[in-house]
Amino acid sequence: MADTATIQKNRSSLRAQEGKYLTFALGQEEYGLEILKVREIIGYIDVTAVPQTPDYVKGVINLRGQVIPVVDLRSKFGMQAAEATEQTCIIVVEIPKNDRNISTGIVVDKVQEVLDISSESIEDAPEFGADVNTNFILGMGKIGKSVKILLDIDKVLSSVDVVSLSQITEETAE
């Protein structure tokens, strides 16, 4: 049986997760990310490929004079590639690196809506065993009869990714 301190810790971690989430779809799966991490949402535009980058890095875009790396979230999650449609968007998120924020674009199939998700509607990520890494999942948001996978975008774009993406941006901008 869990002790009181563990129960309190779990409750406070869930309370920290409650709030507004931008929801989006990748195929049939629905995801959410903290709205405070979102800088803007743009329609899909042409991405300039950068050689010798991981498969999930589509390349870079020029957004109002700023070069921003773009990650294909489908590829990052090991999903099958899909053609861009009218609903395909790039969500520009801000990821902390050292003492500054790095803007990164993530390609999603479709942006849905902003939801205010209460702590009572969030459950911990399921355990799949030691071989499955789920540390990038904040929790599972229960909305009506559907479940949204709430992402910790900082961990989705891990520190290694952010370092390589910021280097790509700096090299491309020169």
C-alpha cells in the first residue's frame, strides 16, 4: 500500500499537469502539448532539407527572418510517413536550452483545439516495461470517451535533439 507522501507526490505532479493543452492528431492518435510551450501555429510550408541530419529532422524553414529547424513528429514516433494535406500544420514550440529558448517546428497532421484539462481528467502514463520509454508522456488526458496523449515536448525533443537542432539553425543561418 502506498504511503501518504507518495500519494501526495502523485497528486501534486498531476496538479502540475493540469491546464491548457493544444491538441493535435497524428493519424488516428490524438495528442496534447502545454499551450505555454507553443509560440505559434502555421500552415505547412516548404522545408529546406539539411544534409546529414536524423531521419526525423525534415530540415529548416525561414519564419520571418528566423531560421527554425523542423521535426517530423510522425517519423520521431516511428509512425509511417504521410503526405502533407491542407490540414497539415507546423507548430512552433519553444524548448529551453541552457539560458535561452530554442524555437523548433513540429509537423502534425491536424491541429484540433485548445482544451482546459483538469487534474481529475489526467492519469499517469501506462507502464509498458523497461524496454519502452514513456518518459516523454506527461499523462493521459481523458476527454469524454477519447484519450489524448499529453506530451512533454521538452523530452520529446530531448536535449541531444535540441543541441543538434540549434547547431543546424546556427550553421544554416551563417
